[in-house]
Amino acid sequence: MSEKSEKLVNVTIDGKEITAPASLSAIQALWHAGYPRIKSVGCLEGVCGSCRVLVRREGASEVKTELGCQTLIEEGMQVMFLVFPRPTHHTYQLTDIKSSWEVQAKFHEIFPEASRCRHCSGCVRSCPKGIDVELGVELATKGRFRQAGELFVECVMCDLCLTACPELIAPNHVGLFSRRVTAYFHTRPSNLINRLEKLRRGDFHVAE
Amino acid sequence: MTNGIPYEEALRQYRPGKKRALPPQDVAVDDLLRAFHPDYLEDSLVTLQVGPNKGDPCHRQLADVLQADARIDEADLAGAPVVETDVLVIGGGGAGCAAALEASRMGARVTLATKLRLGDSNTVMAEGGIQASIEKGDTPQMHLDDTLKAGHNQGDRKLVAKMVMDAPDVIRWLVQQGMQFDLDEFGNLLTRRAGGTSADRVVYYRDYTGLEMMRALREAVRNSKIEVLDYSPAVELLSNESCHCAGAVISSLKDCSYVMVRANAVILATGGIGRMHLNGFPTSNHFGATGDGLVLAYRLGAKLRDLDSFQYHPSGLAHPHHLAGSLITEGVRSAGAYLLNGHGERFVDELKTRDHVSAAILRECAEGRGIKVNGDAMGVWLDTPSVELRNPGILAAQLPKLVQLGKKCGIDPTKQPLLVYPTLHYQNGGAVIDESGLSTVPGLYCVGEVSGGIHGRNRIMGNALLEIISFGRKAGGHAVKQVHGRGHKKVTIGHLSNLRRELAVADLPMGVKGPMLFPECAKFELDSDYDGLRRGKEHDDREAE
């Protein structure tokens, strides 16, 4: 098999020194070396946000935050798995927002810290998806929820920005709030509504 | 491995083309399936020897866990705390969340236990979309006909009828949970066509439909009164004096303890079996998809169905090696991508049903027309550059996950085709349910992939996301109405003594323990972090040494 002919690299994952083919992700390398790993494993496709890791590449002084299933191992790389943080303290029900005119006021009640963003860019640097998280928070504080939400299309709710934020803004939840209110108040597809109305009138039946 | 055309050579010969004719297809579908679909692989089936489906055919690997010994016995529960709830939901994907939200909305106390974290599921990975007949010229009847036909007329018509009539309201409900969909300039829902169907009926959000759905539902659950137990795999169901389901034994990966959760009703929403890698296939499934719910339900006497029928999605990534099995949505073929063999020829109508297309790919590979990489991977081209050629910008706009996947492979899908091969994707069958999601065991509901009957022997794109919400909500609402007066008298794991007796009589090995909980590669049984939990075979062997 080709795996045998592949280049092997030496990495340190959670303090364990591992030699594995260079094509493997950090999670695969750990398994390849025979170490168990249950927590911090999810979809293995980069969309569930479970496998948060700290990564330092050889010769680099910077420690980056990434997703362990998406990080391919490199010679001299150090990887540490991070536990998942406690859920955010922010809580809200969409049904408590009576109309779309109230969304901005409600937003500041629910996320009072958002307007205190100190623009440290910690959230942006922590994001494994390259989202301009800080801009998203700023747009949301100005009530520009549709625009803010658009920035978070790729967000997998890994909570790395939540961990990074010194003001406890929970920026990913700000992004998700922005997306949710946009759908809740403004997604009104006429083709769907027309079909629902016809169903309500009993226009459609299926032969059971 | 059989012969094929070397990757580099096939790539050199490849040219994108706006239009390519499909050579005449003369093979009958049934013959194609019988010859090449993995469900028909020789020796892959066995006959179940114990339980409600005794005598039925079942995949060998699934039979091993359905006929396995339990992970726990009475001694493990001595001193285990007992907690009470009205409705216990097991599973934190879309079906579990929908069920929990509906039960909670109706005023019930709801506990949701999930093996990993809330939202860690196949739902979050779903790409293509969700079916609802909303376009002019489409009807629920056509949706029903398409669903049954694609399932080789083996589906349960009553269940499908409920689901298709409910579909538009499912979309409305999702919007009200804060889920976005792709819309046209007037705010209408955009639709795409699923393979094997007669109308454009799949609504979607890019190729992140499941991610967008799961983000909204997870946030909705987190902000409700639902109690969420994460890192808490269920290891056994509880039964009362009448053998009704009365709760579950939940283990905790945090403190390695067991807790008995007593409930008026249990809703199993544990998903499918991809990580059992049936027939050695790669899988598009989540790490947690190990078929736990089937095992738990079967032991308590729930009838299952179609245990010999699985879906292999035609377009799993075949190369590079470390990403093998990753899903590429059917939406790519819906957008017009051809499948090409090593000679650059089309060989199947790309929008036939998934079983048909997968079998055709396997035929190309078996007969030497596949594309071969380094002797360890084989596949056919998914001709994405031609889609881009016809419709510049479409990949980036509608299929960003595909573009991301391309980046990881070091391949730009607008310029170079991707190598694909069928990947184990879905369990067509599962627990027999009624129109409320109730299994054949009173008090036990099964929703989502763990249930069977809707998709017959083959599922169409978009019906899984529809099913999980439609039946999740139905089961959640119905379970709330289960009232046991003063509650169950006696709640035990007494049904396990029957299981063990049956296993012994049938002379089946007692060394195998189920449910599996985690894929073998993760080595749960050897992980010293979980020493407090009773483990399966490997652990016992090690102790015996």
C-alpha cells in the first residue's frame, strides 16, 4: 500500500512522540500510533468543531488554534488537544423578541458585552475557518444582523473565539444570533407559504 | 485489486467538456444491483438466531452486535443513582433535538443524553438539502411516489404519506428555529433535484444544509429547559414489569459512572452504522455512528427491518488516502456534474438513484475502466470542471464545502476532477415504527436513521433531513402523552437475563459486548481514562492475561 512508501514525520501530540505518515491529520496520527482518543473527535470533516487543538510548528514562536481533524502533521509539530469550554452564559428565546423592530435592543440586553469589544483581534486569530469574527460582532452591535450573519456561514461553533475573547462576548453566539434572527424575522418564501396555505385548505391529498 | 487506468495517465487524458453524451445503457437495473451493489456481496449476510427478527437476513457485522452480550449487569447498577424525567431522548443530532424541543414545548420535563456533545451527529455533516414539495407542478403525491419507487417499493406507504404531507411545515418550523435557506432574488426557496426523482424538490443552504440546521437546533436546545447530558452514552434500556421501556442506563465519560434515568417514554435517536465499515467500505459518517440504538432496541424486543440494506453514496472522495470516504454532495451531480470512467466516458445517468449510480461505479472499477492510484485506491472522475465551464462561479457560490474539500486535497475542483468511489452512507432499515415514531415496544420511540420503513431499500437525497425533523417532532409530541399513572412499579435491566439465555441456547459467543459505542480505531476499550466503566472484549481479555 502507498502508505508505507509515504514520508514519515515526527510529531508530539499531547506529549506523546509519534512517527506517522505525513498525510495524516493530528487525530489520525494519534490513532495510527495506537493511542486511544474518544473525546475531541467528531465528524472528522471539519464541520462539527469538536477537535480543538493548539498547534506549534517547528521553528515558529506562535501557537495557533486549529481543528485536529483538519491539521495535517508536519515534522517537529507540537499538538495539544483542548477540552471544550463551559457553555456560554448568554441565553435567549427567539419567541421573546416580539417584532423585528426590537431585535437591536434585545441584542444588547442579551449580549451586553458585545459593545465593549476592545478590538484585540483574538477572535479573528483563533478562528480555524478564517472568519472576520471581530467585524461580525461590530456589525451586530450596529444592528446589521443580516450582514453580520453572512460572515459566519462557515462557523462550526468550535467555541475557540469564545475561549479567546477577554470580554466574554461569545462572538460565535453573536454570529449565530445574527443568522437566526434573520431567518426568524425575514425568511418568508412565497413558494413555501403558498404551499402551506394550499395544504391548510385541503387542496392536496396522497393515496395512503 | 483489479486493473484500472493509472491516475496520472487518466488525468493527462482528461478534458473538461460542456456536453457529453451518455452511451446507451442496456443493462437492467436489478441485474446491475445484483452484480455490483455491496448489499449482494456473497457471504455478507447471515440469518439472525435470536431476538424479534430471528430467521431474518442481516449483515454479518451488524448481526455480531445485535447478538452480542450486554456491557453491564445488575452489579454495575448497585449504588447507581436513579433520576426521573418525563421524556428521555437518546441522541443529540437533528432527530433528537427536534423530539426534545417538541416535548419540552408541550411542557414535559425532558432529558437529552448524547454520547459526545450536543450536535455531534451525521446531521451536522449533511450537505445536499431537505425535501419538501413546494414548487409549482410538484405535489406531495409525487414526493410519495418518488420516495417509494426509489426504495424499490419496499417502504411503508403510511409513514411516507405522513412525512410528505408534513414536509412544507417542517421547513416553516426550521425557519422559526432560525435556520436559513438559499433564496432567489424574490425570497423564494431555491430547489435542486435529487437523483431518481421527478421534480426539483430539495431546499438547501449551500452544501452546508446540515451544519446550518444543527447550529440553529443546538442553540434552540441550549436555550430551552431541556437538560442535556453530554459525553453520556446509553449502554442499556430499562424495562418495567410489563417489559415496556421505562428509561435507560446512561454512562458518563466524565466521571466513569452509571446513572439510571427513569422516564415515561424514551426516544431513541442514535443514528446509523457507518463507522462499522460494513464490507470494509470507507464511510461518510460521524465518529459516533456505531449502531448503538439498534442494539439497545433489539434487546428490549423491538422489531427491526431491512437489516440487509445499506446505502453506499456514489460520491465519496477516493483520493487522497487520508480523506477517503469524505462525502461530496449529490448536489454536485444535481448541478450537472458528470461521472467519467478512466477513458473519459460517461457510464450512467448521474441522477439515477444512489444504489444504481454506486453499482455502476463499482462495475466500472471491477471491469478495469476505473482510475487507479498507487494500488490502494480506485474510483471514477466527478467532472466538476465541466460544471464550472457551463456555469462559471457556481461551485464557489453554491458548493463551498466542496471547494474547501478541494483545498484540503490540493485540488482545485473548478480545474481538475475529483476521484470518487462509493462510501458507506446510510442504514436504509432500522426499527419498525408507527406514524408517531413508536416502535413495537411500548414506551420506546425510534426516530431518524435508527428507524426503518420510510426509505425502503434505498433513500433519496433530502429525505433523511426531512425524516429526522418530521418524525422527531411527531415522536416528541406523542411521547409527552405517555402517562403511567403512579409511574412504573419496577424498573430494571431484567430483559438481559432473557438475552443471555437466548445467546447461550443459540451457542453464540458471549465475549462480544454491545453496543459498540466507539469505532475500533479510537480504542475505547483500552483507554485508561474510562477504567471505571465496564468494557468489552479486549478489556476482559487483557485482564485475563
